[in-house]
Amino acid sequence: MNTPYGGTLVDLVVGDARAAEMKATAKDHTSLTLDERGLCDLELLAVGGFSPLTGFLGKADYDRVVAESRLADGTLWPLPVNLPVTPGPGIEVGKTLALRDVYGNLLAFLHIEELYPFDKAVEAQGAYGTTDAKHPAVAYLNRLNATHYASGKLEVIRVPPHYDFVELRRTPKELRDHFQAMGWTKVVAFQTRNPLHRAHEELTKRAAEQIGGGLLIHPVVGVTKPGDVDHYTRVRCYRALVDNYYEPTSVVLSLLPLAMRMAGPREVLLHAIIRRNYGCTDFIVGRDHAGPGNDSNGKPFYPPYAAQEAMAAHKDEIGMGMVDFKLMVYLPETETYSPVDEVPKGVKTADISGTQVRDDYLAKGIPLPEWFSRPAVAAILNETSPPKFRQGLTIWFTGLSGSGKSTVANALVERLAEYGRNVSSLDGDEIRTHLSKGLGFSKEDRDANINRVGYVAGLVAQHGGTTLCSVISPYRAPRENARKSSKGNFVEIYCDTPIEVCESRDVKGLYAKARNAVAEGKGMGFTGVDDPYEAPINPEVTLDTSKQSVDECVGVIITKLIELGYILPHGHIAV
């Protein structure tokens, strides 16, 4: 069947002579740094993955894509592929815009032919069927500071560079040539953004058998759903499966640099078009394909089989067959897998959800059962997703000067060592001497000080270490930044000790000095006297050291850390 898809687009990457000429003039053009979505879109435009597109959408194409899932000429194209900009000097019709990555690498030039405003709400409702900010694509739109989209002739100097899994990053042409060399005339593609377990393995093998051809495992390694397992871990899992549990001549593993929009029934059409461009003839579509989960009211954004219905309606136009599969479940009595709708009534089944994998197994250090996941895959997931008691952690003490932060923190260091968790301490006075030397006590300098502490603690936590921070940190925003830096592994301890008690403990006389300064009309900007302290709203632990002894305070913290899974109770043996 003749379709506009199939990867017939000539690569957009320019020749060496033209590239050298353009690089020489790059300094004369305004530069735009692409975000992660922009980088993915540019790469797929450059290599033909987005054929028949040859550049970012102009206004006529964009308007019809949002409204009807079609380009201006009527060709099926389900989702916007745009370049957000804000017009200004150098970003004008007739100008050339240099596109770069975050490292400053020159990737492409856009010769601007159109600049047009866009309406976020209209795009969200049209393309994604919702304006709910819980939808990842809507949230992305809401974060954009740009006011316009730019389009025009695109000249690509180089595709965004990658240094991981290089041998698995095949372009559409390379993959089509590879299929031809293997003698495959029918190829079924499997889209994935999650680790593969036994049910997925069974599903993909059945799909290849059903079409009588080869299997392409084509995981997305660009932008996926927030909270997904990182692509480095996932690709290691895919390789372990492909290398050990599939027939070598039956499967190909290749990576797709796609920025997913999580757009369900529209996204499945994009996925199918891309796989058509990569040389596939069939596409596996499962339940809730590319679904973003539930909306702000707890209801699914899309019906569970909306993607399958959309694919069925447009597969002939795309030129792609559909292999539709229901959820696969395990049958313990026969030790086999079966589509859930084919299980006889009364037969016992078993399954483990992704949430259960994360929270009930990996987070607690419990091995995944072999019926659910191959040992090689389970070992990789256990290595890269250790249980919480082996993960890094930031413990953040906040409160007024004299509230007992440092005293309790020092005692906690010893108790944590008793439980096998050794920590590094960052105390307010030491930080001011070393990390933040030269900063004053203005709000800006205080924010900078806390942001530095949070950044350092976050780096330590992300790499498996534990940092105990004891700082007044009077403002909420920098404390929340610190929480984000630790990727959620953050315990906030609020020493809510009355200011009268804090002042009575003040051996340095700072409170008295601050009150005298206020009385003289000078002011010191001292927290609790003439500068506000913004108390935490939902701290993990709240203490009052005027009523609780140091030992009692430490006991409360230890109990909370056990409850959260960051340490194991005495007598419990780590698996």
C-alpha cells in the first residue's frame, strides 16, 4: 500500500562542506538551547523517524494537527512537533536561528519563515483531550515561557550526540537495511518504556509467531513518564533478556530517541508511523497504550482500549498491521502465561503491578519471584533500585537558633551508626566557614547558602550517601529545593522549640544583640526577632526540645526512619 510513511525521507544532515561553512557563520546568529523534548524531536526529524515531516510544524499544519490529527494537506499526523520561542532580536522571520544542546554543541540551523503565537489551553484540549495539569504533556505546556512557535527550513549539522549504547542506536535506514540482511519481510515492533518481565517476554514471542516474522524490541530512551525507571537500567534489562532468553535470529533490539507525550489514542498513531518509518509491518498495541494514568479526580485520562480503537481505525492508512494483546497473567497451576481474557473461569492467576514491584519488592529488598521476572533482569533492578535502607538520604534539621538542632543531630549521628547508616554532617557554623564563606545574611545570601547545602546533600543522597544538615534555613522555598535535590529521599525535622527557651540558651547573646538593635531602630535581620521564620507545613518529624530530652528526640526520629524504611529495626536481617 502506498503511504507517506516508510522512511523515504532523505536525511536532513548536511554534507561536510556545507557544515563547515555554516559553523563558520554560527557566531553571527542568535542561539537557542533545546530542551530534552526539542533534542529528541530534532533527531527524529533529522534521521527520518518523523517522515513525512522535514521540519517543525508551520501554522497551517499545526492548527489542523491540533484540531484533526492531520497535516494541512490531509496526511495523518496525530501530535504537534514544534519549536517554542519568544520573538526578539535575532528571532524574527527572515533570520537564522542556531539550535544547540545544553553543552553549547551546534546541532542545526532553522531559517525562520514563520513565527506564530499559540494558545496553551487550545493545544492541550485538542491534542491531549484535557487541560488537567496532571497530564505530563499539559504540564510541559504550562511550564513553557515561550509565546510563539517557529518554523522554516531546517539544516542539521549533526544529530544530538550520544555516548551510551551506541551500537543499539540505529537510524530508520540502518534498521531497514538490517531487517533486509536478516531476510525479514514481516517485522512486529514492541513499544516499551518499562523493564520487561516474563509476561512481556511471552507477549512479544507470541506476537512474532502470530505474524510469522521477526520481532523489534524498540524501547523509548528519550522523554517518558515522570517517575519511570531510567533508560540506562532499562536497556541493560532488555539486553539481558535478548541475549539470554530469545532466539538470536528472532529478535532485534534498537533504541528510539522519542519524547513521549503520553497521549494515549493519538500517541499510538505516532508510534505506529515511526515504526513504519523504521521498516516494521506490524505493531503491538496493549491495554492503555501510552496512557498517563489518572487525572486530578482519580479517573483515567483515556479509556483502557482507546489506543487499540484508534489504531484499528487508522492502521490501513498508516500501512501497519496491529497485534492487539490483553493483559498477560501467570497461571500457577500450569506454570504458564495467558491473556487474561482467555483464562477459564475459576482458574487461579497471579500478577504483580509496577507499583508493587517498586514498593513491595525493590523498596523492601525482597527478591522478585522467578515466575514474574528473569533472574538476570531482577538482579539489574535490585542493583540499580536498592531497598530504601540502602538508598541515600538527606536528614534536614530546621528551627530557630538555640532550638536544639545541632545537639539532637550530633546524638542522632551515633544512633544511626548503631543501625548501620553512617552519615556526614553539615552544620550551620561549619558551612558558613567553608561552603558559604563570603555570603552575608540578606535573604538572597541566606537562600544561596541553603541552596548550596541542599545541592551538596542531594548529590550525596543520589549516590547512596547520607547527609545530616543542621541549619536554621528560615525560608520554605530553599528547603523544598533541597527536598527536590534529594529526589524525594528527604526527612525534614522541625525543632519547634519556643523562642523564649531558645533565647535562654543563647550563650553568644545574639538574641539580646538583635533586640537591642531593633530598639535602636537599626535592625539585624535576625531570624525570630526582626526576620521571619517560615515553619514547615508537613515535616516528617516535629520536636520540642523544651519538653523532650535529647534521647527522646532521637528515639522519635529513629522510629520515623524505621517506619519510612530508611533503617531496619534491630534483629531484622537485610535480604
